[in-house]
Amino acid sequence: MYISISPQKQGGNYPKSSGGFVAYLEKENEEDINMQKEFFFNQDEEHITPEQVVQAIDQNTAKLKAKEPKFYSITLSPSQRELGQLQNNSKDLKAYTRAVMKDYVTCFNRELDGRPIAIKDILYFAKVEHQRTYKGTDIQVRENQPYATKILKLHSEIRKIRQGSAQGRIQDLAREIARLEQQAPHQQQGKRIVQGMPKAGNQSHIHIIVSRKDASNTISLSPGSKYKASQTKINGRLIKRGFDRDAFYSKAEKSFDRLFSYQRNYAESYKARKTFIKNTNAYFAALLKLPANEKALAFKLMSKSDLPKVSGIPVSQAQLALRIFKRLRRGAEVAIKSSSIGI
């Protein structure tokens, strides 16, 4: 499961309207007319139009400064294995979204009218999407880039030969291009993975747009707060503040497991991914202590993730750390974010 929370920016500035982001979320409905249309939804309603979303979010920004985000984006991206547990992608992902947003409100250290924030106090809209494309930041695209650069240079040489500004054998250059295409480390259906290529398999995920202000347009609720829980004085009043992201990610994972009776392996757990970043040796030590069947599944999951491939696993912890520690540490955080819950 990969979960991200981010304020929406355009050119380094916070947009005045949610219109651009909402239009972006409509791209799938517009690009594939044969696909069943997915509408926006919230905790209680279905079939909400983009126009209704923009109007509600844009009108709920009282007293927010120009340099403050008006809304946040939350992305919920289950793994292929997690999606395989669902009976109906759209229906089940909507149920999961509603459970996650209940988790979301419990992670705020804020009160409204003297009581903790409740689900009725937030203004959000969500949308299920079923397609994904490779981005320039994906490890597959990045590791294929040296090959892409060489291929681009060879194509340029061929053009020069055809234009008469250079000499050479086009057939030889074409054969070299074909060789590089095949040697690129990341392939999909026999083709080199490039930026913009649709990802194969079940790619269903959820985008959520949630207002920075509560539903009554009274208080600010920022999941981007640097505080987990603290208090500050505003106009002489003691105000609670903060958002516990760590608790949110853990609760979101547990909600999925509970809703769909999912048996989560250690290697795909939030706890494990967090340990990997903070203490790689402890991560692998925990893996090696798993029962044989769980350990085998863990390494299988790792090999299918965007983490660097791990093959020929040594028996001892020392050998394991010696052989793959340096390789895994390079770009570890980027790799983790592309395959599991964001930290």
C-alpha cells in the first residue's frame, strides 16, 4: 500500500482554485470513453459532479492566506496483491476510502466546539481511477534512462545520415538500437519501460481532495503540520494543533486488513518499511526470523516491488547485509515510496 499526502501546488504557488486538480482527476473519464465512468463521492454521497467538487472546495477557504494550501491531496494505492483480495474494485475501494477518512480525522489533535474532530467535520471528495502511467521518478524509468539516452543519440545519428550531414551504416545503428532496447533492465510485455507508458495489470487507486478548512469553514485542519500533538496560544486562547501521520498510515493499513480479511506479510507492512529506512540491518534480521513460508513470500514480494532485486539470498545475516546493504541503501527512500506507504 502506498499512501501519500501533499498540498497541491502549481508552479511553486498554491492555486486559488481546485479546478485544475479536479480537471486532472477527470482525465480517465475523458480519455477512455469505453470505460465505465467513475464519479466523485464522499462519506455519504455518490455521483458527485466535478463542478460540485470545485464549488464546494473553493468556497471553503475562509481566512486562508495566499501562501497557504486551500486543499490537500491524499492518494491511496493498493498493491497488486492487495487488489487481488477485493471482490469489486470500485465498490470495495469506496468502502476503504470511507474507512480511511474516519482514520484521518482521529489523527488530528484538534477540537471543534470542545469536542474531538469527527468525520462530519471534514469536507472531502474522492474518485477511483483504474489506470496508471510510468513517471520519470519511477525506478524502472530511471534505471532504463542510460539506455534511453544512448538510443536517442543513435536515432539522431540516423537522421543526420539520412539528411546527408553525416556518414555511416543505418543498418548497423538500427541493430545497436534493437540490442539496447532488449538489454534495458526493465521491460513490460517485451518493450522497454519509458515515461508515459501505461502500467500493466490492475492499477486501481483512489485520489482524495480534502479541504484545508473544516466543513463549517471555521478552523484549519492541516495534515501537513510539523507537529504530532502540541498546544499554542491564539488570541489568548489555548489551541490544540497537530496531525499524527505515523498513526494515520498505521491505521489506514489496519483498516484495509480488517475490511478485506487481508493477511499482510511482514515485508509489505508499514512497520517493516519504516524499519528498512531507519535500520536496514534490523529489517533483514526480522525477515530472517520469519517462519519459512512467510520468509519465502517476503522475498517474493520484495522481488516484485520497486526495490532493487534481491537474488541468491545468503543463509547468514552477516552475508546478507554484506552482499546487498550498499545496493539497497542507494535511493532507498525513493524506492520505498514507489512501492509502499509513504513515510
